[in-house]
Amino acid sequence: MKDLHEENEHIVYRKSVALDSYKEGFISIGKLAEILGFDSVSVRLYLKEKGISLNTQEKEEILQDVVKA
């Protein structure tokens, strides 16, 4: 059985990977909020505090996503 220290390290690592994945555009802000255990407003505030901009899609990217769906 994992000890508490190993479990905490795993959680910190997972959150770090999730944040990096968000910054790279691999996961959505909703998925990031889920992984971090935040609601949608709190995750936006968290990103602002960390100086990380919100990922937004241009109109053309949204239209491409709709066509692909």
C-alpha cells in the first residue's frame, strides 16, 4: 500500500501534468477543473493567479470542430 507521501506526490504530479496539458491545448478548461477539483469559476481564478491565459478558439477553429463532429 502506498504511503501518504507517495500518494501526495502522485497528486501533485498529476495536477502539474494537467496544467501543462491545458497550456499546450491538449485538454479543455473543464477537464482541467475536474482534475484539479475546482469549479469553473475557481479554475479561471486559479489560472489568473498563476498568470496563465485562458485558451480560446478562433471562429475558424470552432467551425472546423463543428464540421468534424
